Amino acid sequence: MIELSLEKARKWFTEEHEARLAPLAQFALGELNNRDRDAFGKGWIDWPAADHSALYRDVDAIAADFRAKSNATVVIGIGGSYLGAQSALSMAKPAFTGEGHHEVIFAGQQLSPTYHAHLLQYLDKREVTLVVVSKSGTTLEPSAVFHTFREYLEKRYGVEEANRRICAITDAEKGSLRQFADERKYATLPIPDDIGGRYSVLTAVGLLPMALAGIDYKRVMQGAARMREELSKLKVADHPAVKYALARHVLYQQGFVAEALVTYEPRVADFAGWWQQLFGESQGKDGTGLFPTMLRYTTDLHSMGQYVQDARKILVETVLDVHFSDEPELVVPRGLDEKNAYLDGVSFSRLQEVAVESVMVAHSEAGVPNILIRAKGDPESLYGELVYFFEVACAVGGYLMGTNPFDQPGVEAYKNEMRSRLKA
């Protein structure tokens, strides 16, 4: 269940704004639903409702095989080939799993020689399988790391056995990684042509890492399908994803230049990283777009709270207040000293609730618009719901701005520069 509250942003985004801009919001939603417009990037819209039984069989078979062969799988990818899977594992798995579980370790999301060398040393004491995620196979960071770790597996297990321990998630027919995987008879899973990287977490890109980690990914898909169904029935005036997109749009026009996704639950913090790429690549173009960033409360209140409260008012806070159905009850003991007596017998859930409410009041009264998105449910279903909610909101927001939310021409500049330097 996802609920949107604009109460603490109404000083800036009024009901009059909402009514006056309803035709624009309707237009933007219509552009999203127009499958002829930017069709190459819209495969994710109906993806959760489609029949994926064949994909599920392949994912389950590879996950079972890799879990039988190894106790650690390294997943190599960057951007949309990494952030979604990492956020799903963080949200749906307990923070402390102990011994005996199958480790899923991410690599190739940066170029640190120290990180990757230490990871290779760590793997020496484990049985290892490898998943590489890249649509083209030419993205610099995962390509360099994949071939380094492939060589490690080949030296350790021999080429034939190493080939049986590698899965490539890539284009179904073309690209250098597809060709390389076919030549070596790796297990493979396809990335759909009409779903871009940052929208791909509900494809094999995210589903296989979830399955390897023991997450019920089918519940994730059911959550996304349920959110799709719910949103498809709503008019613009009642559509929470559209209203969120419209509020962001109006606040940007009023001079706010950054939006922080605020999380209070540590299991949700990595989801903010996925959200950051989604909005950054989709809307940060043509010299426009809110700068998406993250704040982890209450931790960051003790480092960034002063800035948010008293600095120049450039920031919008979107508070993602998540409560899981498996949330345990933890209570502060009684009999505390006089100065701490107000905490006697108070549950941590209540402390968190009071923190959310108090910070939103303090910050909004200081001139920081606060949007509240409250979400409740089991971790797997809720993850799927949140992914689909924000994907719709992001795409609608792009059309409100007059930009294509499915391309990312700016990311090629640094890649081209790096290639030219390395080839020199």
C-alpha cells in the first residue's frame, strides 16, 4: 500500500496549482500511455502483467544450479545493471543473515583496484559463480571487471568448468557479450530491447540476483502488477504518481533545484540509489531537472540537519516512510534516569513515527517543502509496488518537462573521452 501526502508542501504546491495544471498532467500521462511515442523505452509499462513463465523457469534453473555449485555469486554490472538488484536485496533480505546463506556480491560498479583485488582474495576461500549484466558488453567498468574475474575462474576451475559457472544477462541476439557468451556456451538470460537499464530491475537483470539471494521474486512481480492495475484505473486527480510528478514539476519551476529522497529505514536506503539514477538519467537533460540526492535519517540529521534547516532553500524533501509487515516490536526498557524518563517503555516504531512527523514539521516551517510517501506491506511485494510507482512518476515528470524520459545522451561524453585516452 502506497499513500501520498502533500500537506507539508501545500504552501508551494497548492490545490489551485493542481487544478490549473490538470490538463498538463493529463497530457503527460497520455504521452506515457501512447505506445507510439518513444516506444523503444516503454516495454516496462506492461511487463509486470505479462506471462513470464518461461523466464521464471530459466531464472529458477540457473539460480538452483549456481546455488548448488557455489556459496558466493559475484554479480558484475553498473548503473541500471546493478542499482536495482542491490536495492532489492537490501530491502527484501534481513540485514544480518549469519552463516550458511548464499552470498551475492556486487562488483564492476566502480574501478577500484583495491576493492576488486581484495574481493578476489576473499573468493579464494569460497566456491564461486559469476553473473555479468550488460546489454552491449562494451560498458567499460563491468567489461574490465568481468574479464578479470573470468580469467580468475578459468585459472581456478579450468576453462570448461568456469564456463559452467558463468551466466551472462545481455541482449537476446546481438552485442559483444552475447557473441562471447554464445561462443563459450554460458548460461544466458535476455534483456528486452524495449526496456532501458534504469527501468530493467523487474527483468532478468534483477530477478536472477533476487533468486540467488533466496528472495521470492514472484511476489515482487505480483506487487508491481498490482500497482500497475491500481494506477491504470485512476483519473489524474486521484493518481498519486502523477500528483507526485506534478508537485516536483511546480516546485522546480519555483526555483528549487534539488530533491532529496529521505529514508528512515536502513533496508530502504539503497532503494534511494536506484531512485537517484532513475530520475537523474530520465530528467537531467537539456539544462533542466531537479538534482536527485539522498538523505538517511535520523543518521544524517546529525550531519546535514543544520544545512537543511538553515541554509539557502534549494531543497525539496521527499520522505519515503516505509513500514514492513515483518517489522519486529522493540521497546525501550523502563526505569531510566530522570533525564531519559520520557523514553520509558516507548517502542522504536513510535520513536521513528515521532521523528518523521517532527522533522517534516520543522523543515517545512523553515521553508523546505516536504512530500510524504508512506508505504506498508511485506518487503517483496512492497518493493515491486515502489519500483512501478516511481517509474510511472518519473516518466510522467519527464513529459511534463518536455523531455524524453527514456534516453540518456549525456552519459556517452565521459565514455568517449575515456576510450580515446585509453586507445592513445
